[in-house]
Amino acid sequence: VNAAIAVRPVRADEREAFLAMALRSWRDAYVGILDAAEIDDAPAMLARAWDKRADQFRIAMLEGAVAGFYSLGAADDAKTVNYLWHLYVDPLAQRRGVGSALNAAALTEIKARGATRAWLDVLRANAKARAFYAALGWRDFGAEQDDYDSILMECDIA
Ligand SMILES: CC(C)(COP(=O)(O)OP(=O)(O)OC[C@H]1O[C@@H](n2cnc3c(N)ncnc32)[C@H](O)[C@@H]1OP(=O)(O)O)[C@@H](O)C(=O)NCCC(=O)NCCS
């Protein structure tokens, strides 16, 4: 655990830093995997997500910078209550424990919602993320029949 990392809700005045970090991380995950139209739409897609759901975003701060974020599925829906929806770390801050800190905070939040198991989906082609989740104790439990060729993963919450 990197004690220099703090996870907390994002503030309205952090919009610009958040969107820049999220775009770098989103591109890190999906350039070369998703098609050009989706890559081109990413800045607008992230801005729309901010406008809709910024109150749900939990950021990791490292050395004064917004280094990553996670968000969960809707708490009032049984299908999404234990869903780790986003987990992204700035390429400038990867491999320093930020992802692990976000994962731990997300599982703590899911546990507080009353669940004993969490789930997520990840693109089959996103080898880095799949290695990261596997290292943190997540396991594959199926594939999703969608346009993206996704793998479902689950994790028991201690
Ligand atoms: C996947 C991701 C979140 C990992 O974040 P991170 O902050 O670098 O992760 P951590 O530093 O906490 O790494 C924890 C462990 O995960 C594993 N891991 C992380 N990156 C890895 C990689 N590139 N290859 C293999 N294993 C990796 C390692 O076991 C690592 O421990 P170690 O550094 O002591 O070896 C980050 O690479 C990322 O944001 N990628 C782009 C966005 C994305 O794909 N998100 C997931 C969408 S479903």
C-alpha cells in the first residue's frame, strides 16, 4: 500500500484535471482496440460523463495531482449495486500502487453497500487491465455477449 495515495470524491473545481487524466487513461486502454470514431468521441464522452455523474467519481490523489479514478454502478439497482464500473489510472502515474488503492477503496464501498462479491467487465484485448485485476484477486467468470468482446470478472470481498 502506497501511503502517499488518498482516495476521495472529486470536487467541481477539479473538472479540467480530472478530464485530462481520464482522457489519457482512456486512450491508454483503448487506442488500437476500439475503432477511430469511438476514440475521436472520447473527450466529448468523458465531458458528458462528468456532467452526468461527477458526484459518483472517486479520485486518487498522488503528489498533489489527480492520478486516477473509479466509479461504481447505481446503488439502487440489484444488477449494478456491486459493479465496479470504471477504474482508470493516469499513464503518468501507473505502476505506483494507484490502481491498487482505487481497487481497495472500491471494494470497501461495495462492501458498505452490503455485497460480498464484486464484478466488472473488461475488454478481452485489454491485457494490462486483466493482468492488474488478476494480480489483485479478481477471477474470470464468463464472457459478455456484447459488441466489445468483454470478459466478466468477479472478486470476493473479505
Ligand atoms: C490497469 C491499471 C488500472 C493499473 O493501474 P496501476 O496504478 O498501474 O496499478 P498498480 O500500480 O496498483 O499495480 C498493481 C499490480 O497490478 C499488476 N499490474 C499492473 N500493471 C501491470 C502490467 N502493465 N502488466 C502486468 N501486471 C500489471 C502488477 O502485479 C502490479 O503490482 P506490481 O507493480 O507490484 O508488480 C492501469 O494500467 C490503467 O489505468 N490502464 C488503463 C485504463 C484501463 O484499462 N482501465 C481498466 C478498464 S476495465
